[in-house]
Amino acid sequence: MDLSGGVRDRLILVTGASGYIGGRLIPHLLERGYRVRCLAREPERLRSRSWFPQVESVGGDVVSGEGLDRALQGVWAAYYLVHSMAFGRRYHPRDLAAAHNFAAAAAQAGVEQIVYLGGLADPQERIGEHMRSRILTGEALRQGRVPVTEFRAGVIVGPGSISFEMIRYLTEQFPVIVGPRWLRNHVQPIATRDVLNYLLAAPETLASRGGIFEIGGPEVMTFAEAMLTYARLRGLARRVFILPALPLGLMAFSVGQLTPVPASIAAPLIDGMRTSSVVRDVAARRAFPAIEPRGYEQSVLDALSRLSPAKVEPVFDNPAKRIKIIKHEGFLIDHRSLGLEIQPEAAYQAFTQLGGKRGWLYMDWLWLLRGRLDRWLGGTGMRGRREEGGLRVGEVIDFYRLEALEPGRLMRLRAELKAPGEGWMEWSIASQPDDCIDLSQTAYFAPRGLPGYLYWYGLYPIHRLVFAGLFKKLVQRAVENQENT
């Protein structure tokens, strides 16, 4: 039974809004006409999301139960998208306590449905603690009085997905992928878009209430085949070498160093890969016949098509950290920001005048040297910039091309240098209370294969010096502009 006709204006609660799936689910709920409330331990950290002004946010914690009553008041359906792996080894008791608290509070508030996204594994097998915890979390939710719709997914393919980012970064960096025997275990990858389709359909499908649905794409493959397929689509020659065993701690440490996934989260995820993760029950196909999951290759291509700063989910949401050197969604990123008591126009004028005859404010000789090296390698080199009239998207600024310009807010340049990857420089302004702004500078580099990583890390001591010096000078220029108005 389809319930979509009369419920699209009802209130939905999303827990885990700062997480991968939750952050992507919310804009789709808003597009469908739902009213959305978010529960988060630190709601202010959601402020950088484009959808933040359109939602209600409530501070709270599912583990302690704090804020649950207020968050669930008047809610029709609630998405449970939280886990506790980031808290260390004792995450399993926290997961169960949180699920029991949430189920009880939802029943007290009169919520009609809980939608939960868990892990895909056969509970009858000897599965890892992470997978066991995800399955037991679903059971804990079902012990309450509110009907639960549980989806169980394995490898989710999309930029920002932990499992996909492990595949992406490890395959990019290793011509020979060395792994344990579980690389031969089978998985059934599913695209992020298809997971969202299932989650969105659940509140509108009466038959889904109380059901457990295993979801996956149309193909079953080994972990190794998933990595080799990614390599082929990226034009990378890769081979897999299987070892009888590798210590879990060593694998988690390596993943933590080489990918965006912290070792504390990598360890339970890798442990969960020791058994296959495939769909055994096709109930999802019967309950949601309109959803036809796309194949793995198309899912990877869709993810790679989003390799652009314009499509990256914001991760610079902690004002306490003004400098961030991170890996994220296929990028290596150097981000710097500073709060200033100036008008946005003063900062905007400072960064839109970079390049050409005015130079780059810091170590101009090094920018010129890089341009000459690029010309020697057969590239375009330094080409200057048009000095008269306003900036226009698509025009040249030295060895960059202006990719995006939002007056008073943002400028993004795309590098046209000869390099084993693609690079961008972006400056942006975010208005803050009391006539203050946050001025940000972000360097993005999307490496292609091992040469790209060697290029970034080999030159990074120089790049870091240049990025820091440029940003300092840019701040000074912005303050001077303010003083001269």
C-alpha cells in the first residue's frame, strides 16, 4: 500500500544527520515535502550543510537518552542511523543501550515507524563484532512497540561511504594489492542512491513496517574483484596478492594512515569482512518493486563523476580547527580558515585580485618557477589574466581557469598544470553573527594512482609553506581593504 498521497507534510526525525547516509537523506526528504527534525550531539556542527536552514535541530544523545523526548515529540516516522564505533572497542554495549532508549522514547511519543539501516550478514555464521552489533541493534529496536523497517546493506558505493573510500584510496595507491584471504569473500555492493531510495520509500510503504530487508545491487563479487573493477574504470593496472593471514591491527593501522577511515573504525569494519555479505532473502524486491538497483560499474562511475569540489560534502564544520589537512571523497585537502571582523566585500576583493600582474602575494618567484616548469613539460605555463573589467567564469588566471564565481562569497580556480591528478584552489566567505565573517582557503588535489600521491606528498612541504603564507597575506590584504573603505 502506498501512503505517499497524504503524509508528505508530516514530521520526520533523522538521527545521525552528520553521518554519511543521514546527511544525504535529509535533502531528499525535504524535496518530498516532509518537515525534518535532526537529533545531534552538537547541532551547530550541521550549520555548514546547505539544508541546515530548512530543518529543525535538537541537541541530544541516544546513548544517555538526553533530548530524546523533545526530539520525538510530534514525529510521525524516525530514521535511526547512528552507531558508536568512533567511541572505541566498547561500542557494542553503547549501541544496544542507545537502541533500547530510542525504541522506548519513540513508543512514548507515539511514533508510527522506525526506519533502521543495519549491516548485511548471515547471523548464523561466525561474523565480526561490528556486524553482530548492527544485527542486535535491529533486534533491540524491535523489542519496542513501534514497528521497525530494517534494511541490511553491505558495501555501499558512493563518495564518502567508508567502504567505498577504503576501496578507492587503497586501490589508487597500491599497484599490487596485498590482503588476507577475506579478499576472496563475496559482497553485493549497492549504490548510495539506491540505499536512499529504499529509505525514502519505507515510510510510504505500509507493507514494509515490521520487515527486515536485505538490499544489494544485481552483482555478487569478491572484495578483490570490487577493487580490480574500480582500478579498471580508473585506468589503473592493479594485481591482487593474497596472504594466508595479516594481523588485524596492522591492517587497521594501514587503512588509518592511507585512507580517510580512522584506524579505530577500520578495525571493526575489516573484522566484519571475514565473512561474505550477500543478499539471501529477496523480500526487498517484492516490497519495493519500483526500485531497480544499478550495477557496480555504473555505481562506481557515478561516484567518480562527483570528483569535484563543487560536489563534495562539507567537512569543515568545526570552527575550533582552523587548519585541516585531510583525505576526503577522493581528495587530498589543505583547508585554512579564520574569523575576521570585516565586511565580506573586503575579503572578496582580496582574493579576486590574485594572479596576473598583481601576483600571488607570497613567494611570487615560486609561482613563476612552477609555471616555467609546466611550460617545459609541455603545459600552458603562466598566462597572466585579463586586468580590465570584472571576472568571468571560464577565463584564465595564470595556470588556472576560473571555474566558479559567486559575487561576495566564493571563487574557485581549476589548475591546468601538467600533474598526475587534478587540482583546485578555492576561497570562500561565510557570514557570522555580529558583522563577522569566516574567510576560508582550500586546496584540493585529486590524485590519479600512485604517482599522484607521490606528487602531493613529495611537494607538500613546499605547498604547505606556500598555502600558509598566501593565506596570511590574503588576510592582511582583506583587513587593509576594510581599513581603506
